[in-house]
Amino acid sequence: MGKHEIESRQGLVPRRLADKLGAWERTILGTGSGAQEKRGDSEVKSIAILGSTGSIGTQTLDVIRRHPDRFRVTALACGHNVELLREQIREFKPKLAVCDRPEDASELAWEFPGVSFAFGEEGLGEVATAGADMVVSALSGIRGLLPTYQAILSGSDIAFANKETLVTGGRLVMDAVRESGVRMLPVDSEHSAIFQCLEGNRDRQVRRILLTASGGPFRGASLSDLEKVTPEMALAHPNWSMGRKVTIDSATMMNKGLEMIEARWLFDIDLDRIQVLVHPQSVVHSAVEFMDTSVIAQMASPDMRVPISLALSWPERLDAGDLAPELALDFFGDKARALTFEPADTSVFRCLKIAADAGRAGGNEPVIMNAANEVLVQAFLDRRIGFTEIPDRIEEALEAHGHAEVSDVEEILDIDQRTRAEVESRLP
């Protein structure tokens, strides 16, 4: 568990990456992604999953299950859902598995003697640097930053579903993508849509990115309506099945603010050229308007297995097989028959504006905003604060810190931890 490793304030970083981490974190970044195709796409692709028991992780495994001739699972990492991890190990037979607690890793090691086990942050680093062809980055929150960064530096392609990594470390991470020559393939349905719309338009003569949002469960609500929101109400998303944290972010529209920052880094475009369109049907997943005013949009049923399968198999597309009747878009059904779009109301959903402003400011502000939001979402779920207190307290956290630039992963994680402690100290 953790060979040849050194201590750092970031956690345990494999020694063979230490020099690269120190040098690349200080690099002044250029623009855009320089991901290169570097292996035959017809070969069986080895896959490591960071966050295998979460919503994205389980749906990724469902895609892999349906295409055993294309993919092989080599490493799995989960949090506390050890029972589900046990089932996944039994079915997919990875070489390495990771969970949060050492006692869980020890118990599983007795049950699966042919599998190597690790735990905690060190274990996540081992999964990230195990040499898989592709690492699925599906951890929730900033916890995904360091292992995703490590995976990039170790040369694995990334199927990217952890937006907080780019929200907090976008410049640093995208520089590492270019330096390593890896692919950074988006899994979020919106960013997958943008990626597809840009294919074939390599000069990127883009006027606007049109980032769609379902509007969540409270579309059209007033501020007074939001004051009555309970966790149960906020978790009842009308279109998507997601984890609890991202579902609350969708309800506050913070999720769309985070996605604006993510798109800014993935596609090298100024935030002021990213427009949010509330689209309650969730059929158009996003669009790109080019300089000649032509708009190319991507449409599909709202099911995460569609963008996941594309990220795993790009530049090929997987046959949906027996899922086709379920996933195929019904143009005469209730959702696709009438597509509507409306502007986002940032006077009600203030988190969207807060995130966009933090993204424009850059430096430490997206890190502070993201850390405060993660703490406050959990406080809301624990019924310690009300729904409308989330944006109030995020603004309070931002005002408590002056603007400062950040230069490396260690500094980002320090700011994150300090912000969490400060925000938590003010909670009831």
C-alpha cells in the first residue's frame, strides 16, 4: 500500500511524480487542450475508476458491463459503500481496489486474496497512477483534484466527471494535460455536448457557448418560495438521477456556475462568452454558436450512460444495443415535441452569479467559493441551515478573504481546508 512515496502537504504523492509536480505547478499556462491520440482505439482499454460506487461510477460500470470486449476494469476506488464495492470486485475482478478506511480494506483483502487493497488518500493516488489507459474521475468535490492531477501526470487519459477539479485548479490541470499529451474527455452531459459540437470545427471560430440547464426542481420559483425548501424537495430532481451533493447544486443552480468555469478551462473560452439557457426538457444538452451565427446543438435522452460511453470509446461510438429502445430520443414524445428555452434568473438563483463572478476573478476566489459551497450544502442536508442561506454564507466567505493568486496544488488545498474550517465555525 503506497510503495516509494514521500510526504507532502498535499497527501502522499508517488516519488516518481514528485519532480514533475514541483515543476509543472509553477508553469505559466497557455491555452486550450493539447490531448493527443496515442493508442489504438480498437484494443481492449484498461479502465480505473475514482468513485466507483457513486452515480457516475456505477453507470460507467454498466457501460463496461455491456461491452466486455472493449474494456477491462483494472482499479476501483470508493468511499464508505463497501458492500457495493464488494459486488463490483466480484463482478469486474480488478487488480487494485481502494476504500476510505483501513479496516474495510483489511476485511476485503481476506475475502479477495488475488486483489491488492489500499485505503484513504494514498490509495486514491495508487489508483490514479496504476497505469490504466483511462482513469474515470468521478469523485465528488475537491477530493478529486489531486488524484486526477496525478493520473494526468502519469500519462493516463481522463474521462472527466469531477468539475471541482477544474473549478479550483483549471489553469494548472489543463497545463498538465498539454504537457502529458493525454486526452481529457468530458463526461458531464453539457460538456460532452459542447465537445461534440466543436468536432469538425477545429479553428473554433466560436461566438458563444450555449450551456443548457434544466432549471432543477424550483424553476420559476420566487425567493419566498425558496425559503420554504426542505432537503427532500431539493433532492427531487425532475430529469436526472445524480448524487446528493450535485442534486442540491442543481437546485441552487450552483452546478451551472461550476460548469461555466469548467467549460471556460476545457474549451479555452472567456466566461463572458458562455450563456446559460434554462431548458427544462433536458433534450438539448448544450450548443455552440459560431461566428457566422450558425448554431450546432447536441441532443439525446437525459441519461448519463450516453456521454459516459462516448468518453470511454472516443473517437468511436459504442452501439447502444439492447439499451437503444430505452435511450433513443422520441421526437414525438412529450419532452422532444416542444423544446423551450428561457434565461436564468440570477436574482433568485444567486449561486449562479456568485460562481460566475468567482470564475471571472480567478485566483483563490473559485477555491473559496467551492469550499464554502461544499460545507454549506452538507449543512443544508443536515438541516443546520436553510436553503437560501447557502448563497448568503458563500458571499460571506468570499468577503472574508482578499483576492490572491494561487500557484500550485498545495496552495489550493490549503485554501480549501482553511475556508472549510472558517465556514464550519460560523454554522449553528
